[in-house]
Amino acid sequence: MAGPRIPKPILLILCGPLLFVSALTSDDLQGQEDVSLRQTVEELKKIILNQERRLSAVEARCQSLEEHNEVKTNEVKELKVKILKQNAMILDLLQKQRVCDGKIQNMTEMLDSVTKHPNPGNEEVNSEKFRGSEHFRKERLLATTTPPTNENTVAFYAYSTHNFSPISLFVLTFDTVITNVGNGYHHHSGIFIAPRTGLYVFTWSFRVMNEAHISTELVVNEKAKSAIYYDSNPGVGGNKAGTVVTHVNQGDDVFVRVAQMSVVGGIISDPIGRTYFGGWIIS
């Protein structure tokens, strides 16, 4: 037996609220999804904007570094040009010094001849003018350190009494002359000018301070013949020595200089470790 039938008006009244609630819930969900999507888009925009700002800052930094590098490169080029000019000036001064040394040598020999063989008629004048002159005696001592034993002997040895803070291509000087047979070594410039052609032995040594690395080289007429290198450990210094056997022509310049490198530390010389330069002819 069928139950009682509900009239359609009453059925619509009962189901209407449910349909309205269902439709309202669907609209709210769609709205929430739209809001979440908009928030995500805004966050992505902010991230992209921040990345663009950071990228612009990096590009600006790169440009600044490139400009700085260009400035430093130009400075290095200018320094190299100055070094070349200074080297040319040094060579010119060395040439002038060689001429002056030759004049001094000639004058010394002439004065030696006069003092050893005075004119008998002017013996009293010569005695007063030359041998009796203290000033002249001092000038002779400065001009000639050690008289030669014979015309074929050439030998010298000198060491430094001061410290150096050298740069690349710095020429070392050795102010205390112990031996200078042949008068080829010049302590004010540190250069040995060969008085005669022959086969020579040259030796040199340098002492470094703690935590230093320096290379020195023996040079003949601006051409390096050999080099020695010292890299000292922290808290430890020491000496390094080198020897060269080479042919030298009369008038050639021989000297010791710092090699072309990035120098760290200094060179010292004291009674417990000398920085020195010496040489002698063997044939």
C-alpha cells in the first residue's frame, strides 16, 4: 500500500533552502580560489621585482670593478714606462760614471808618477805641493782603495753594512771594500767595471729577513748570467749564495740586482751574516 503523497508546493518549500545553500557554498569556494591565485601572483611579482633589483646591483658592481681594473691597468702601464725611463737614465749615469772613473784613474796615475819621480829642480815645491798635502793624501785614498800587485791581477771583494728594502731590478751596493786589486769595483754604485778582458769568477750572497722571498741575479751589461732565490720560513732568515764563471770584456759592467719579480721582505747584512759581492780573473 502506497504512502501518502506530498503535494508539489510543499515539496518545493522543503527543498528550496537546500538548493540555495548548495549554490552559495560553490560561489564562496570559487571566490576563495580567485583570492589565493591573486595573492600567489602578487608574491611572484614581488619576487621577480626583488630579483631584478639584485641583478641591477650586481651589474652595477661588475661595471664598477671593470672601471677600477681599467684604472689599475693604466697605472701599471704608466709605472712600466717610468721604470723603462729610469733604467735608461741609470744606464746613462753609469756611462757618465765610467768616464769619470777613467779620468780619476788617469789623474791618480799621473799624480803617482809625479810623486815617485819628482823634478830635481823643483824638489822643494813638489814636496810641499804633493807629499806634504794632507788633503791630497786623503783624495788619493778615496780614489784608489787597493794598489794592484801587478798589471795582470784583478780581484775584488766587498760587503754591505746596511739593509735594503728593494724593489724589482734594484741594484745592490756593497760599501765596505776589503779587496780591490785592479780598481775595477766601485762601491758607490755597486758595479765592477772589468779593467781587462778575461775569464772571471764572480760570487755573491744575500741575507733575507723573516718571511721573505727574494731572487737576485748576477748581470753583465744588463744580461743576467745566473740567479739565486730564497724563500724563508716564518721566524727563520738566512743567507743564499751563488757563483758564476764567465768571460768578460774590458769595460763590461758586472753587478748584482734584484730579479724582476714581486719582492716580499728585505735584505739585511750584519756581522753574523753578510750580503757581499766578489770576483777575480783566472785567465
